[in-house]
Amino acid sequence: METADEALAMRLARYLEHKQPEVADVAVSNLARIHGGSSQETFRFDAGWNEGERHTSHRLILRRAPEAGLVNAEHDLEFKVYSALEGRNVPVPRAWFLELDPQWLDRPFFIMDMVDGKPGHFFGSDDPYDGKGTEVASSFWKHLGTLAAQDHRGLGLTELRNGDEDGRYWQRELAYWEAKLDVGEAVVEPVVRGVIRWLRANPPPEPAAPSIIHGDYRSGNFLFLPDGAISAVLDWEMCHIGDALEDIAWAIDSMWTMERHLPLDDGLAIWEQASGRVIDRDALDWWRLFVTVKACAIWTTAEASFQDGTSREMIVALTAMRANSFHRRAMLDRMAELGAMG
């Protein structure tokens, strides 16, 4: 009897033939699910075909929309960002094909190159970067600064959330994540709602210019090489336009542990050099509190999807249970540091 992976491999081969009428004898092999994420299904596979007298082989990645996940991502978003950033000094995989028609693989998907490198994990290891933590962290901050300096309009990314807006990014993002809480919360959390009120009453200054925001720039969402260089930044489903301080605040959240490998001031100096911008530390404090709200909204969405049965992935429930508690405590700590508890 044909297995699910074998059936998927055959459907992939038919799709690749459809997209490349100039090739023949398309074969897909070594298809395997890559576990560890919950926003999209990810598979690696090998594909080969004949182009005239020449046979070519490729190592590829399939990213398919899940039935449910942590966030309701736009499934073509990641593909568009990869395509736009190719050759812009932000390491991303080459994007091949985007398909929104469910006739091929039941749900929207895209195909991209598989990139050499290994992921660094933020839980369960004292040395997630094989002795190259300083080099990885330096590369991490350099690439985030380079991303912040990109012109999203020039790259054709105005379709991203807030892409046609000018200013008040803090307000738009706060409203966006508050709406997620409105839908996902089984019981209203008074502390979270109080933090939202405080953030709204104490807005940060506007950035000098908008930036492309990765949305989930952290340990675990990139690949690194043996020398510590980052070979690919991954998982752009939450990408949008906004204040670059949002990505910085998310990146230095204590859950992700990057500060353990490079002092924060050193990392921020690398970011400033790469971006050509100066960080407003007071404004960054606002965004550091904001990302605790964002995190709680993500975990609450995950809890709701598992509770109502739309998600059957155990990682969704486990991630939400652990992380929601962590970020609620972090929220209180940040409020105390800002003197906002009275």
C-alpha cells in the first residue's frame, strides 16, 4: 500500500512537471517531514529531471499551509519576501514556485532551495552553536540591521501588512495583536489588558523610516555554518512593515537567549552599524513591553486552536502552555522595570 509520503512525492513530481514543461522524467525522492515548527508544514526532498541531454538534481524544501497553527499567516507572504530579498545581503533561500491552487497538494504551498547549515535551538543546550556563539550572534545582528535598512517600497513589498501606511506603526501593531487576543482568549486576562492600556497611553516616538519587520527574528529561525556565519534566515510568515525596534525587542526577549552569546550593547552596536540608524533606548523599552503582549497573543491563539480541535499538533499545545506562562511573568517584570505598576 502506498504511504502518505510516497503519495505526496508523486504529487510533487507531477507539479514540478507542470511548472517546467521543458523538462522530462521528473523524480522526487527522500521526502521527509521536518518537525519543530507549527506555523507551516515543512518537508525536505530531492528532485531530479532531464533538460535535453543534461540531468540536474536539486535539494529542495516544501512549505505547505497547515490546517491550523500558531498564527493565521498569509501563505504567499514568505515566498514574496524570499523573492524580494534575494541578492540584498540578507541570506534567504532561493524561491522556486508559489502555488495557491489546492488541486495540487490540498493547501497552498511553495518550494524553495534547501540551504546548508544547522538550526540553533534556544532550549536544552548550553552550546547551541558548537562553540561559535559569538560569531553567530554577530552575524545575527548584522543581518537584522541590514534588513532594517531595506526599502520595502523599492522591493515591491507594499502588500505586506502596513505596507502602504506612513507612521503610527506602534498603534497598528498593538491593535493587530489585541484583536488576536479578542478572538483567542477563553477568559480575559486583566494583566495583559492593563499592559495594552498602558502601552496605548504611553506611545513611543515614530521611527525615522519604516522597516521590513521579520516578525519572528530569533534563535531557531535561522541556519548557521561551522564558521558561525548565518546561511539563511527562515520563517517569514509574520513579516510586515513597521518600526525596526519591534524586531530588536523580539530578538532580545529572554526566551531566545541570544544575549548569552554576545553582550546586548555589542549586538546593538553591530545593528546600528549595519542599519545606519541609532537606537532610541527609551523607545526600545516600549517595544520590549509590547512584544510580551504579542507573545501572549501568539500563545493564546495556539491554545485556542488546540482546544477547539482545529490543530492536532501536540507541539502547539506544549509550546503554548510553556511559553504563555513565561511571557506573562516577563510582562510583569517589564512593567516593574518601567515603573508602570502603580
